[in-house]
Amino acid sequence: MSLSDLYPLARPFLQAMDPERAQSLVFSALRSGLAGGDPGPDDPVLRTRLCGLDLPNPVGLAAGFDKDAEVPDAMLRLGFGFVECGTVTPLPQPGNPRPRLFRVPSAEAVINRFGFNSLGLDAFAARMQARHGRPGIVGANVGKNKEQQDAAADYAAGIRRLAPLAAYLVVNVSSPNTPGLRALQGREPLAALLGRCLEVRRAAGAEPPLFLKVAPDLTEEDKADIAAVALESGIDGLVVSNTTVSRPPEIPASLAQEAGGLSGRPLFTPSTRVLAEFRSLTGGRLPLIGVGGIASGADAYAKIRAGASAVQLYTALSYQGPALVRRIKADLAALLKRDGFASVAEAVGR
Ligand SMILES: Cc1cc2nc3c(=O)[nH]c(=O)nc-3n(C[C@H](O)[C@H](O)[C@H](O)COP(=O)(O)O)c2cc1C
């Protein structure tokens, strides 16, 4: 019996529970090996390359599900083409007080204000070290501790430690739940931060691709600045996007007032628009990972057509369960073939 088989039975109970407790239960199941076996090889049309990484399929698990790199191999076994662990902060920190995770079932959305709860870099690196050399693309998303004033020092610590262990790295400056974090997306602070991160990566000896993860709530000027700095700095790509602080009308008023980042279905259209803008601002010269509200093969396909070389999801998994991954891949493969594309790469930005 695997998690995919059990999920439909467990779902009503999980959805009636406090969401963070439900998530811990799913996590315990994954840790105990309930993810099940190998889902079988992917359709060859899904095979793709992202910054030199060979992905069996372009559907990844977004950051925030496995913050402490506890179950990346279990998530790969569910069929994800790659898994992003983190955000990890250098020192352990508890994050914000509970409740800090809110379901919005009517909109298939979630609001979270976890605030980078993390077991810290030592624990994260030890787990990455233990799985090092195993097959599967596992990236690491790095952040800063709440009380750290020298933000760049924290990102540098994460990169120094994880460059030899992670398939790729993500500099996360876009969480709405750490005060002051998103200000790092401004032109000068960003140029300084990325310069430092690349310098540290060079010195680390291992040079995995380095991505910047951006917010969807950016002004036109912000977007132009980020695109210019990203291209000038020499980072390898962008992850577009994190959660939004906006509250579209489909979020009931009682929940809309909760502070935090909104993810899931209502994020699909705005994050895909921002993705297409970054595709155009970077002239297709910078690989993009598209994330935000993906809940179907058609959604994944739309992100790819808007400019994503690969995609990620999180929230839809909590509504639809682990069988979603296989469904998205089958539908995406069918859509690519329907439109005469021989590969994912051919459809990017088309
Ligand atoms: C509960 C929760 C925690 C998250 N934590 C992180 C995080 O630690 N770091 C990060 O970069 N993104 C984090 N995210 C954002 C996701 O990686 C993703 O960008 C966002 O949820 C949009 O994708 P989705 O609509 O498929 O969930 C989190 C999202 C959720 C729902």
C-alpha cells in the first residue's frame, strides 16, 4: 500500500485536521517509506535539460514542503523530476507562532506565514551529505535568519556549505514572511547580494547552477531591474514566483485578513503573467522555472509556453494528493504531442 493508494481514504480526515498537524502526519508517512516504489520511467518527450541538469521530466516539487531535506528521495519516488528542499537558514529558528498555515478550500489555495522555520544548515547539510551520490536532482533553497542584519552573510553561508551537495541552489529573497527580505530584490542590494553569492560559489569549488527566486508582487521597475541585474550578474536562472501578498476577490474575507503569502489556484494567472514578462525582459537568455498555482497538465503546459524551462508546484499537491504528479506528467506529454512538439525545450516560450 503506497501513499498514492492511501491518500483518497485519508484525505477527508487530513482536511478536517489542523493543516500543520495534517502536514506532519503526511511527513511521518513519507519518512517511514510510504511514498511507494518507482513510478516507472517517464515518457521520453518529457525529458529535458535545465542549466546542464538532466531532468527525467520538468515537473518539480517547490520549496517549502521539505524545508529540512528530510524526504527528497521519497518525493522523487512520487514521480517529481526534481525536488527543491528548503528554505534553510544558517541557524535553527522556530518561525512564526501557530497558527501559521490556513487552507482556503473554496479557492484551492493556502495562506502561510511560516517565517522560515528551519532546523538550520548543519542538519540540512548532514542530510544532503547522507544522500549525496544517489540519483535524482535535489536542489537547495537558502535564506536568512530573522535576526541577522547582514543578509548577504547568511546567503553566503548557505551557498558555501551546500554548493558541493546540491544539484542547484536558489537564493530566496521573495518570502513575504521575513521582515525586510523582499527589499533585497531592489537593484543595488540585489546586485551586491548576487555578486557575493557567485563569489562564494566560485570559492566553494563546486559550481551548481544558481537561481534567484522572485515574488509575484513587483512593480514594472522592479521587474526590469531584476532582469537586468540577473543578466549582468551571471546567475543561471530565475524561479518565478513565490507566494503573493495580494488577496484576490475569491478569497473569503475572514481568511483574506490573515497575514502571509497566498499560493494555489488564484496565484496561477498573476504568476504566469510575471513569468512571461521575465521571459520577455531577459530575451529568453535566462532559464526560468515557472511556479504558482499549477494544478493540472494544462497549467504546467501553459507555464512552459509562457517561458518556463521547468515547473514546480506545492499547494495543489495538498488538495489533490500524490497521484497528481503522474496525472500532470501524462497530460503534459499528451499536450506536447498534440501540438507537434518533440520535446519540452521546443515548447518553451512558444
Ligand atoms: C506552506 C508553504 C511554505 C512555503 N515555504 C517556502 C519556502 O520556505 N521557501 C520558498 O522559496 N518558497 C516557499 N513556498 C512557496 C512555494 O515554493 C511556491 O513558490 C508557491 O507556493 C507557489 O506555488 P504553488 O501555488 O504551487 O504552491 C511555500 C509555500 C507554501 C504553501
